[in-house]
Amino acid sequence: MAFITANWNPLGEAFYRKTELYEMSWNLRDGLRDSLVAAAPYGGPIALLREPHRRSPSSRPQLEIYSASGVAIASFPWKSGPVVQLGWTVSDELLCVQEDGSVLIYDLFGSFKRHFSMGQSTKLQVLEAKVFHSPYGTGVAIVTGSSRFTLATNIDELKLRRLPEVPGLQGKPSCWVVLTQDRQTKVLLSNGPELFILDNTSCTAVCPPGLSPQAGNIVHMSVSFSYKYLALFTDTGHLWTGSSHLQEKLSEVDTKKTTTPKQMIWCRRPKSQQPSVVLMWDRLLLVAGVCSDTDPCVLVGELDGVRIVSSTNQELLQEVPLVCQDIFKIASMAPGALLLEAHREYEKSSQKADEYLREIKEQSMLGEAVRQCVEAAGHEYDTNTQKSLLRAASFGKCFLTDFSPDQFVTTCRELRVLNAVRESSVGLPLTHTQFKQMTLQVLIDRLVYRQFYPLAIEICRYLKIPDYQGVSRVLKHWASYEAIARAVCVKVGDSPGVSYSHIAAKAYECGRTELAIKLLDFEARSGEQVPLLLKMKRSQLALSKAVESGDTDLVYTVVSYLKNEMNRGDFFMTLRNQPVALSLYRQFCKLQEQDTLKDLYNQDDDHQELANYYVTASYREKRLESRLSLLQSAVDEYNKAKNEFAAKATEDEMRLLRFQRKLDDEKGAGLLGLSLQATIEALLALGLHKQAEQLYRDFKVPDKRYWWLKLKSLAEKEEWEELEKFSKSKKSPIGYLAFVEVCIKCNNKYEAKKYVSKVAPEQKVKAHLAVSDLEGAADAAIERRNESEMAAVLSRCSASDRLLIDRLNRARTTATKK
Amino acid sequence: MAAHLSYGRVNLNILREAARKELREFLDKCSGSKAIVWDEYLTGPFGLIAQYSLLKEHEVEKMFTLKSGRLPSADVKNIIFFVRPRLELMDIIAENVFSEDKLHSSREFHILFVPRRSMLCEQRLKEYFEFHTSYRFVAECYLENDQTSLYHTAKGLMTLQALYGTIPQIYGKGECARHVANMMLRMKREFAGSQNQILPVFDTLLLLDRNVDLLTPLATQLTYEGLIDEIYGINNGYVKLPPEKFAQKKQGEASKDLPTEPKKLQLNSAEELYAEIRDKNFNAVGAALSKKAKIISAAFEERHNAKTVGEIKQFVSQLPHMQAARSSLANHTSIAELIKDITTSEAFFDNLTVEQEFMTGVDTDKVNTYIEDCIAQKDPLIKILRLVCMQSVCNNGLKQKVFDYYKREILQTYGYEHILTLNNLEKGGLLKPQTSSRNNYPTIRKTLKLWMEDANEQNPNDISYVYSGYAPLSIRLTQVLARPGWRSIEEVLKMLPGPHFEERQQLPAGLHKKRQQGENRTTLVFFLGGVTYAEIAALRFLSQMEDSGMEYIIATTKLINGTTWIKSLMDRPECQTP
């Protein structure tokens, strides 16, 4: 641990450190010499074009794309014109600015996407070009052979702006940069001793404040990542730094180097008070005064430092974050440092751990100490250092009662993710600060773009990002990339929440209907499937999908669509294959279109339902003739349906109706529509016994029911003689208790008694009781030696029936004895 | 207000609150004063979630019943129609709105479709005018192979899971159950993007298709609540009773003006006494009531013992509660008297005897004399149908001769038009000719112990007490599922209609319940196609059994009894003939 500070270099108050990020996986024959190199910030990819100016057709230059760790992503021979400048857009697309002003855009995998031109003129000659980033996106600036500047602030919404002429400029300026200030994009350029700011309309000469007059001509300039600071290098070796507004000066250093540096990049971390500039000469890297030897390499300006890419390795040069300084500075007494020490001692099982802890606690700085350790861990690149810091933090946390664990947990998670993407195979050397700036969403997008789908999914799952934002989105991209249904589905599988319909819609847009249909098969949301299928005119499929969903409203939607689209026959045939849809449509018809209903049944040869339909319809008819004809149709259909019972019943009904009509006409009986039973009742009530008898025979009314019916209606009409005659007409199929009870109901005990003797023995007691003949009941019960019957009689006896009660009780005891 | 819903293990108030919230949000969307026009059918269900006071808070000033013609006048900015998605209702709304339009031009109209909007209705309305819609949830249906209600059920279960956590195990029996489970699994895939992070309240979901157990609803329920429903009908927690018995209670007043309006009572477990007796066999209710009466009068006697001011104060503070208990006791004594008049009648006894004969398998293959007599006496058709269907179910279909005989008797006595009703009953499987020679009902009865000879009505030890001997098949299935498991009755399950199945829903890691020793498992039993009060009582009885280790929560599409159930299957063409 002690050597953490070994590679720290002090510069004024601050320290700078160089961390090795990678040993580059690439194997470059000629190193980076004679190559155009472009590396994107935020650990972005590196593009390399060797010998861009070689024009012999026999050996075309090779364009190579690598990940930040030097893993080859793509490589292809450059067949177009000479390239002046390479650059990356914010969305990781490669811009190749050619000498003739055309800009070719390739994606990360080297496939050509599109091109545009920086000017109309065919004789355009680009001397120099710069790719720059601004809040508006990625821009390109060129300076042409005629010494004119042209700008495009956002290549996605191309708008070329030709800047005014610069007085006295011949050829290209000695150096220039693009500035974005006050929502304007400007060019700062130097021409010999003069410095100009060029905006849309004017060209103004400016002078950096405090630049010593003997400093000489400005030969190199650099603007910081945030466009806030500017560095100017003069031919006498003076380095001026200040605000990009040219309002104030930060410092001026004499580097004692008179050669122009190859690259000059700002190195600062956000919020640092001490920005510094990294300059690079052929064999020298200089951080505003500190220098060390280097191979030929490329500097990549980052948000919080500079990446130095050489042919063999890659380093990150950054100002040591304050919190790391606090902790690791030799003899630091910062709480974090003490906590780290305490934990170290604790691991050694030394009592010193306690001393350190006490010291922190006395200052009540434990919370701060934990915070520092956590934060510092975030800034560290080495996993061991991360671990020891986090362990120390977790150790300190134990002694705090209410300390929110959020920061600790988040940092652990994020570090896990960062360490994963920093892996050489992935090659995104992001610092924690950069990660925070770029957000997780963008990181996932970038991983997706680089086709690290499994990693992206793992990260989404690990960080518990809701599926629709995370995993599903990744899968969607994955799937759209593969673009072939089978492959898609093998990969995407059953993962929940994937919107196949979106993928399918895309496929349909591309004219691949079959593919779209296959893809839709995997869509879980039928609501999404159906509209697209209808759009693709796959109405049958849409119908079966709608049915599958169980959402009846969806089914109705398709059905009504089909109804309008198809001719009736086809429509019915389609429905026939979908029983659920059919029954829904039937219900609709039942409410709305009775006639359609009939056609439907007809089509299906559903004779039973057709017959039922006719029956229902018959009741809507007022005229008897039409009613009968409908019923006749019903009979036919019932017969076809082999429902003999219903056919017979319907025929009976027709017969009954005719009979009723005849009697109504003859006698005005008002029978039409009554049930058979009610008809007979009515006839009896009217005294039309003969007709009643006829119905009874014609319709084979069971004896029992007929006897009940006749018994009741005679009793109601109090035709007692008729009743008696009827009771003697033959043996009653309903027994004679019924006679007794019906007479009693009509309050005629006298008549009732007439039938008691005829009642079957097992009902005799009941009959006697019905006519309140307790003696008779008792006799019958005793004769039958039936205990429960005796009890029933007893319960009806009142106190006055002493003798009877005694007799019954005696009989009961003998009955039980036996 | 609805405290009784929060007592149980599963806090049902959450569901009620969610429904209320949705309603409130809907009401607030229409700013300004409002009048609600109700589809009469919906006032009941809405009463369960929102009282008038809640509506009033949201500027609802007037309420009308939906009927054709012109709307009653009301000086409000918004008119809101609460309707079911029925085409015929759309026509009425259109008529209402048109007659209105000419008078007030600045008025806004809204329609709330319950349970949800339907494309058909919207189209119908579009024929009239442009409009805006929004919707919410409830359910119904069976016969027409209309899956709409199943879809709503599945949706409802998804809502339930969103509120109470994913249910890890799903069991089911019957065609509709399979269908609902399939839809649920499908919907789960659709919503899979957002994992539910709620600790599951329910361990198991059991979906039971009414089709599996056609017998139970046909039998006369013999619990207190069941009998109230059988005789007077309980509607959304309310029952209307004949007023005579209640009038006498008012002492000292002129007893001449007997109330003619039926007495309307709310029945739920918020009433302590009702909670105690609702699930009891009716024969045990009398004893419970008299015990209660003694306790109450003893409590009132307490006042004589109250000597100190403190004691008197304490007594007085309990007074309102005691008075409420006394009036509740009076009400239920009256109801019990009303019911007793009926249950002691010979007709009731005879009917019950026949039911029990069928359920025990006595003479189910012959024409039953009692049914014959009832037809001859022209007893209500529904009663006849209940008995005939019961015989058919208990005999696994009637012999063709018996079958045709009953049908002919019914058509001749009650009219030919009932041929359609009979057809419906056949389609529903309630009434059928015997196809195979083997009657498997006895096997089912024996295996599942559907008939318990010695049902203890006073202190029950088995669910069979709810039908005084018959243990509802549906509840037996539930009971066996909990222990020893359906594998033990595989044979019987195959005899019952429809497939049986088991599904597991993966829970996100970390949501697996760590069950404490002795903690009960909770099962949600969902009856597709309705459930009777007696079945509910039986399930509650199972929950309370000490060694069951199971807590049951009941959900259903509808509360039914034999009468309402048969009624829903009846089809009566409107007779135009004069």
C-alpha cells in the first residue's frame, strides 16, 4: 500500500498520477508512427488509419478500429480518397474527413453508413479538419485551401456555415481550435503573431491577457474538455493558460522547448482549481512542467484526465482526486486515512486499531472517514485498493449507528460494473467520474452498440433496472440486429417484456411480412399482435390471436372488421373455424341481428339451434298462421337434429294451438297460448268436460296428473256429486288421501269424510287426522301398531281426551315391548 | 366504515380502497358539479365501495335512474352515466342526451362503463355522437360460451396479485378454471417487465369451475345465512323481509298502521351477532339466540349492581353498544321466526327429504312421486327444475324414459315455451340423458364422503353440517387439496368434468415466505360461476378448524343459490300473442 503514492508527481499543490490502464492487445508493426489516430473520449474506441497519404492503388491504407484496450473490432482497406482527419461522434460513429471535403460515416464495426460533404464545390481542398463535440452533438470544422473555414455544428442535422475570411491568411493557419461559447460555435486561430476569433459574421483580432510580448508566435493551442480553458504554446516555448474567453490568465510557463509539441491536451478533473496542460513532443510528455519520456503515442483528452495511448500500453494521467490525496498522502491525518490504518491494524489483530478508531471518534469524524474511504474507492483503478478501501469503510460503518448505507452500496455496485467494463476484452476504461457523467443508460447503450449483449443484460439485472428499461431493451436491440426470426427467438427466447410487435412492425416496414408474422408469434400481448396483423391483412390469424387472448372486446374488434372486409360466405366460414368468436358473434346477433343468426345456424347445419331459433321467433309472431309455420320449421329442424322428443313436443304444441283457436272461435274460451294443463283446467272450469277428456286422451296426459287436476277443479267448483262419481269411475291412481285433503282445503269436512274409508291403510291415520277424527286415527294407528303414528295422534290430543290418551299410551308400551 | 373487512388475515379493505380510489379519481376528472345517472343494476355493487357521502364530497349533487325519455332537470355541469356495456342502454343514453342538448349547451356528458368499455357499445354511440370514455372492474355469465367473464376474472386476479403479491401455486379443476389460469399465465408474461415486489399474502390459488360441482347449488342451504338467501334473497349484502314481524317491536305506538314497505336490513359481519350465527346450521341458531338474549339481559341487569358513580358511568358508556346488541338480537329473532315458520312446514320437510334421498342415491333412476305430485300441484317451476336437475346430477344423467317423461310433464304443465329452458339446462349439463350405463355418482360420493350420516348441527365437526348431512363437493375438493392432496383422489377427479391442473408461478428471489412455526397457509378459493352462502360457511368452518392449518379467502364471480342459478339459465321468449 505504501507505494500507492509512488507514481504521484506533485505539481504545485496538486498531485498527478499515471495509472496503467491496459497493456494494449493490439500488435502494431509500425507503432503509431505515420498514422492518423482518433480515440473517442469516455473510454471510446480507437480508429487507426495507417499512412493516410499513400496513394498507390497496389497497397491501400488499412483502416482499423480497436476498442480502447486494443482489441480489434474491424479492419478494412481504405478505398476512398485521402483522409485528412478521423474522429468519433458522440454515438460512437467514425467520421472520416477526406481531402475533397466529403465525410464518410462508418459504424463501430466498419460498415459504411452514409456520407455528406462539407461544401458544394468540387474543387474543395481540405487542409485540416477537426471533429468536435458540443451540447448540440458532434460537429466538423475544416479549413480549405482557400483559407476559409467551414463549420457543421451537428452532423445529424447538417447545416454548413462558411465563416468570414481571415485577413492576411494564406494557406492554413499555424494553429486553430473550435470553441463553443455562449451557445455559439467559433474558431480561434493564430496566423503568425496574430490571434483571431472567427464567428458567424466577423473576424476579430484578439490578444490573450498577460502574454509576454517576447513570447513570440502561437504555434499550438488547446481548449479544455469543457471549453472553459485555453492553452497557447508559442514558438519560444512559452505556455500560456487562461480562460477561453481570453479574459483572464492562469499562468505562463517557459517550457524551454522551442519545437512545437505534437499534441497538447488539457488535463484536469472537474472542480479542480488547478487545471494543467499536458504537452507531448516526440519523446517527451510534459504536464505543464513535469516531464517524462514516452514512446510515440496519442493523447486522448477526457473529462477528468488524459489517456495516453502508445503502441504497447495505455495509461491514464490524471490529477489525483482530493479524497485520494487525503487518504494516501504520506502521513496524512485525514479521518479516511486513519480509518484505513485502523482497519489494517485490525486485520493484523493489533490493538492499535482501537487507538486509531478512538482518534477518529474523538473528532467525531467517523462518518466522514467512511465517506472518504467509499469515495476514494470509487476513484481507484486497482481492484485491490478498491477492496481495502471498501473494507475499511465497512469496518468503520460498524461503529456508526445511523449511517445511511446507500452510498456504500451504490459504490460497490457501480465499481463492480466499472471493473467489468474495464476488462480488457470489453475495453471501456471509464473512470467513476466519467461513468457518473455519462450515466448508466448511455453505458448500456454503448455496450449494446458494441454487441456485448450478455454483459449488458447482466449489468441490468445486477443493478435491478426495470426490465422495460433494461433487459428487454437490450434484447430488443439484440433481436433487431439479428433480424431473422428464428435466430431472434432462440436468442430472445421467453424473456419477459420483450416487445416483439415492435420488432415485427419494423420487419413489416422493411417489407418482410412473413418474418413479421413469425416474430409476432412470440408477442405475448395479443392486444399488440392483433392490430398489426389486421394491418398486414392477416385477418384470420388476427382472429385466432384475439381468441387466444381471451379478451372478448378484441375478438369483437376483429369480427366487426372481418364483417366489413369479407363477403358473407367467407366471413361465416372464417367464424366457423373459431368457435369462441362464433359464439360471441352469435350473441351479438341475438341482440341485434336475429336474421343473421339464422343464416349462421344454417351455415353450420346446427339444426338444434336453428329449431330453437324458430321457436323463439314463433313467439314474436302475432298471427297464428305464421306462428304455426315457424313451429313447423322448428319441427323439421328438430327432426334433422334427431331430437325426436322436441319434434314431438313441438307438434303437440301446434296441435294444441289449433285446438285452442278452434275452441276460442267456437266458444270464446280465451285459451290460446295456455299450457296444456291450463287449457284443461280452463275447460273444466267452463264445464267443457268432453273437450277436457279429449285433450287428456289425445295428449296422453298421465292419469295421476289428470286425476289431480280434475279433483281440484271439481272441488273448487264445489261439484261434489260429480266428484263422487269421478272417484268411483275407476281406482284412483293418486290414492284417496288426496280427495280427503282437497275437500278439507275447500272447507268441506262432510265430503272429505266420505273418502276416508277408501284411503290406503298406511295413510289412514293421516286421513283421520285430516278430518279431525281422533278416535278413528287412534284406532287405525293401534291396529297398525305403528309407534310414530300413535305419537302423531297423541300430539293432536288435548287434555280433554283423557281416555284416548291412556289407550294410546298403553298400546305404545305393548308395541315397544314387542 | 368497513372495519369488518380489515379483521381477517387478508386485509380486504385494500381492495375496497383501490376501487374507491379509482372512483374518486374518475369523479375528479370531471370538474364542477355532477349528476349521476345510474344503471339500476349497478347501484348495488357500487354501494359496496362508496356511500352517497363519498360521492357528495366529489360534488355529486343529484342521482337518477337511467330510463328512456328526458333526464330530470338538474342544475349541474356534468352528467355522468354509470352503465354496464349493454347495447340497449346505449340507445337510452343517446335518447337522454338528445332530449337534453337543446336546453343546455354547455353541459358535459361522461360515461363510465362497468366493468369496462366495450367496443360494440362505443360503435353504437359513435353512430350518435363523439364521446370520451373510461372504465373499471366487476363480473358475470356462463351459458353462451362467452368468455368475457372469464377474461374479467383473469384480469381481476391479476389486479389482486398486483395488490397482494404473486400467488406461487395455482390449482384448478374444470374447463373454465383451465382457461382462466391460461389467461393469467399469459397476462403474467405480458406484464413481466415489471416484477411484482410485494410479499405474497396468498400461498395458493384454487380455481373451481361451477361445472365441476353442479350438485351443491341445487341443494337447499341449511345455514342461517343460506336460508335467508334461499327464502328472501340477499342482494349485495341487503335483504328485504316481510314487515309484520318487525312492526310489533315498537311498543306503545299505535300498532294499527302496519308498515307495508318491506323491511330492508343490511347483513354483514360488522354486526357482532350476525357474524356469530350466519354460518351456523339453522337448527343451532335458536340456542345461540337464546344464549345471547340471556347475556344481554344479564348485562342490563348490571345496572342494579352499579353503586358508585364510577360504576354507573361505566355502565352508561357501554349502553349504546348494548342497545345496538339488543336491537340486533331483536331483528335476528324475528328473522329466525320467519324462517322457522317455513322450515317447519310440511312442504319444506318433504322437499328436503327428497333432496336427501337423491343425495344419498335412493331411487334416483325412477320417476319420483314427489316431483310428479309437485308438478300436478303446479308448484313453482324453479322448484321442479331444481329437483329434476338434482336427480339427474345424482344419477349421472336420467334414463331416457324418465328424462323424456319429466320434460313432457313440464312442457304440458308449465307451457311449451320452456322447451328453450330445458335446452339450456341440457347445454349446461344440469339435465341430461344417461349416456353410459354406469352411474359414477356413488363412487364420487363415497370417495369424497359427500354424505355424512351423523352430521352434528349444534357443534359441527365436519363441513357436512351446512347441508345437514351433505358435504358440498366443491369444498371437499378444497379440503382434500390441503390434505392429503389431490393425488389421493385422482380417480374421482377424472370422473368430474374438465381437466385438473397445477401451475407454479416463479417468485422473485427474496419474496419466498419464511413461515413461522404454526403459521397458517392462506388459500384463495375462486369459484367461477358462483358460490352459495353455505359453501362459504363451510370454507370459513375449515379455516376455523384448529388443526386445518389453512386459512381460506373466498372470491367469486357471483353469489348464487339454486333459485337464482336456475333463473339465470331460463330462457323465456317474450310472448306477443294477446
